[in-house]
Amino acid sequence: MPRMADSASGKPCVFCEIVKGERPAHIVLDAPDALAFLDTRPLFKGHTLLVPRAHVETLPDLPADLVGPYFQHAQRLAAAMESVLGAAGSFVALNNRISQSVPHLHVHVVPRNHKDGLRGFFWPRHKYDSDAEAADYAARLSTALTDQT
């Protein structure tokens, strides 16, 4: 099988190297379709990254039949943040391309506690100019999703 590479830099994919055992990582979950390991730059101790074993860059690239099982792993990890680490909850997030530090689909599962220093999302909020503008965005997205079925 050819070695997957970061499409932007041409360098080997770091997460593929972890999946293949070529790069060390603290493994949290080892499943036939996915692997989870501790983030090397955690927001909080226990911050875990969940990746599909197959190299896909974004959520839209993940085959539809793998989406449910993939997010079932994320669900189990989120539960473990509470039951094992004693967190009050968790932050579960992924980026597609923008702010995606490694171009291999990955979900962050981060343990959270009240007054832990994180405040909601880390970016500014933008309001719609009007209800009509919001309705236009909703209609455009809805039409695109209807056309896909």
C-alpha cells in the first residue's frame, strides 16, 4: 500500500504513521476501523484524538457506512472522560481543512470541568444582518442537502 502523504507538504501523514505503529503514541482505543491516542499538545490531560485507520482528510471524505461506527467511538471516549477521568463533561470537535493541523480526519475529545479556563468556542461570533439573511443561508443549505438525497 502506498504511503499516504500530507497533500500540502508531501510529507508522510503523521497519523497514518501512528496507525501503522511507525510513530510512538499513547494509545487509548485500538479498534479495527479507528485508533485513538493522547494528543501530544493537550488542552487538558486526557485530551484524545480519534482517527479512522484509513487515510481520509475530512468528514465528507469518510465513507457513509463508517460515519456511525466512527462517532460511536467518539461517544465512548466522551463517556470515558467522565467515568474514568472524573470530568464534568467533554468537548468533542473536528475541523475540516481550516485549522486542521494534520490533514487526516480526527476528532478531539477533551475532558472538561467547570471553571477550567475554556470559554465556549475559541473564535468570535458573527450575527446575521437580518432574519432574511439567516433564512437565505438556511434555504441554500437545505436545498443542497435535499439535492444530495
